[in-house]
Amino acid sequence: MTDGTRPRPARTAASGGAPPGGQAPPGSPGHDYLRRRSLRRGSAGPLLLAGLGVAYVVSGDYAGWNYGLAEGGFGGLAAATALMGLMYTCLVLSLAELSSVLPTAGGGYGFARRALGPWGGFLTGTAVLVEYVLAPAAIAVFIGGYVESLGLFGLTSGWPVHLACFTVFTGVHLWGVGEALRFSFAVTGVAVAALAVFAVAAFSTFDAASLTDVAADGTAFGANSWLPFGLLGVWAAVPFGMWFFLGVEGVPLAAEETRDPARTMPRAMAWAIGVLLVLAAVTLLGAAGAAGSNAIKDADNPLVAAVEAANGGEPTALSRIVNHAGLAGLVASFFSLVYAGSRQLFALSRAGYLPRVLSLTSRRKAPWPALVVSGAIGFALAAYTGDGARMLNIAVFGASVSYVLMALSHIVLRRREPGLHRPYRTPGGVLTSSVALVLACAAVVATFLVDPEAAGIAVVLYAAAACYFAFYSRHRLVAAAPEEEFAALAQAEAELERD
């Protein structure tokens, strides 16, 4: 073995690889390999990370969730949102513990690699990658629609808008992670402030009777004014309840670029999910109570529709503010999801699960091949298909599968390695992650209820990736990568305990 890029069998840190954290000793086989694949450490504190968690999600408060009213009515969507809020809270608390134990850029993939082995790591990482590559493509399509509807720059929705999105915002990420996170935080602040203004206005015209104005389907089991499509409507609304939280689990992907991740990660993730729970409640109640569930269930822009409905259908200054803020929300989510997709691609590549060239970093410590490749794929999907809703449904399927595997990883590590040093421990322990696991399984099934074709496409993509790993990349893993070193060290310790 003469260089750190050649694949080699897993081994412990003591045999010359990187200790946990990915810093190989100078002169060791893995030193040059990791030096060329290192991120800028210490770039983010808890506030920027919490902002990143909210940025992933905030566009979902402006549109998309309201289609759940057509699936389950207000009661069905409210119940689905409450269940998904519980699932995400339990999942975030579980991931906070795992990120304090394994603070690497792999995030959920790294946790699953330690708990479930190479196959578990690859399947989790692939599911996360599906989410974070498809979601930006979908949001680019939505941004194009917003730009056209607002009459900005004289542009119409189409490939020039999509190209501008990926080119400009990928360029900011290439500039540096600190600059990128601060930009994301500022845009997210605008979107959240507009949501607060909307909530004040909406609750000033709130009418509880408007919540239940969707006509009940008399043939549905358990149908009533609160559940117009019965109990099955709750399940069908689950994917739309997820829109209030989808993506917050990506905060651990920033672990290697964080100051003191063992302390910072749990705090930032708790702040992020707390803000999102509040935003979900005020958005759902405010919009449905101001305009009526029936009036916004099919609206492309439900918050604007709610404000205008409360004003007799006429545009107002507030509706125009909310409309422009919706674009800010889309930009914030798009920008942060590009970040997440590049870090997941970087981590899988660095460990050899994907071509290793994708994990090279620039002088500014930005993973430029991962950013360029993920951006090119996203642009091609947005420009070629133009079907944002379908791509987002595929992303939701990938996310749901990853939640199942990440929650399972927390349970397995608690059972298998109870003595593992945990700077932060999940409140409720295994019970908390078990709740997340059960609800995540229900979410996977629910994706087939809403869009069977999208779920089927995701399954095909997943199967193709599994074949690639089975026949090619699992034989080319790089032991110097932090996630592989963690796993090798755990295996060595287990063997010592057996001896």
C-alpha cells in the first residue's frame, strides 16, 4: 500500500488510519487522502445550524401542505401533522445523540454504518441522497413558477430560471461554508418574519367554523365534519404533514464544519424542531381558519389565497408581501438542500461507496465535485421533467426510508454498545427512537397511498443503487474514511471483549 486512495480492508485506527474524526497522523497511508478531502472545521455555531435546520423546511410552510386538506380535511391533516411532528421530534432527539457520538459529514449514513454495517450505511445514505438531490430540483421548478407569477425580470418559468438557481447558489457554496450558512440564515429570517406577520393577520379574522367546511364523504369509514374522508384520510394526509418538517434531519450533515459538535448539534437541532413545530401550528390553523379549508385545499399559494379570501378575494399589501416572502422561503430551502446533498455525496464518495473523485475539496475546503455533480443532476431533472410535485414525492419516499433506518440505528447502538461515550443522551432513550421508527414505517406506506407512481420510481432507483453497491462499490471501500474507521474501531473493541 503506497497511497491512501487505494481500497483496502477495514482496520483500526491503531494500524495507521484516521482516528475517529478523520484526522490521520502525518505520514500514515490515509493522511494525504483525507487532506485532499477535508472540510472547513469550526465554521458554524448553534445559531447558524438551527437556521440551517429551519431553512431546509421553511418553503414547506408556504405551499404544498395544503393539498393534505384534499386528502383528509382539516381534522385529517391536523392529526397527520401532529403525528409527523411527534415523529420528527423523536427522530431529531435520537439523531442529536448519534451526532454527538459520530460527528462526521455522513450524518445518518454514518450512524447506520456503525449500527447496521456497510449495507445499512449504503442504503441509508442512498435514501438521504435521493431526498437531497430530488428536493432541490423540485424546488427549482417551484421557484420558476414564482418568478413567472410575480413577473420578475421578465422571465417565464423554464430552464433559464433553473440554470440560474443552480449556477448562482452553487457558486455561493463554492465560495465557502461560512458565507453560505450566513446567506441561508438571512434569507430564512425574511421568510420566517413574513410567516409571523401572516399569522397575526390570519388570526385576526380567524373563524373556527371555517376549519371544517370540506364536504364529508358519506361512504368513508368514520367520516364526519372533522374527518371528511374518514380515518383513512389521516393516513393519506401524512406525506403532507411531513412538509412542515421535511429536511430538518439534515443538520448532522454539517457536523464536521461545526464548532464543538458534541455540544452544538443537540442544542441546534432542538432549537430548529421547536421553531418548526410552532410554525406548523400557526400556519395550518391561521390559513384554514382565515379562509376556510375548502378555499385553500387546491391552491398553489395557500397563504396568499387565505389573505385574499379574508379580504373578499382582492389582493392586499399583505398578500403581496407574503407572495414575495414565499419566494424567499423557496430560495432558503433550495440553498440549504443543495448544501445537504453535496455533503451526503461527499461523505459517501470519501468512504468509497461512490466514485472517490466526488469527495475532493477546494482550497476553500468546499467539496466542489459533489456540488457541481449534484447541481448538474438537479438542473437536468428540473429542466427535463418540470414536474416538481412528482420529484418531491420521490424525495419524500427516500426521506421516509432513511428515517426508518436512522431510528433503527439508534436502537441498535443503544442495545449493542451501551457503554459507548455519549456526550448527549436522547430523553426517553430507546422508547423515543421506537416511536420514530413506528411512525416512519407508517410514513413509507403512506407515500404509496398519495403517489404510487412516484414511490415506484423511487423503489426502482433504490434497487439500481443496491445492485451498484452489491457488485461494485462494496469491494472498494476506503478504510481511512471516518465512518469506516469508527466501524473498524468498534469491531476491534468487540473482538477484544470476546477474547
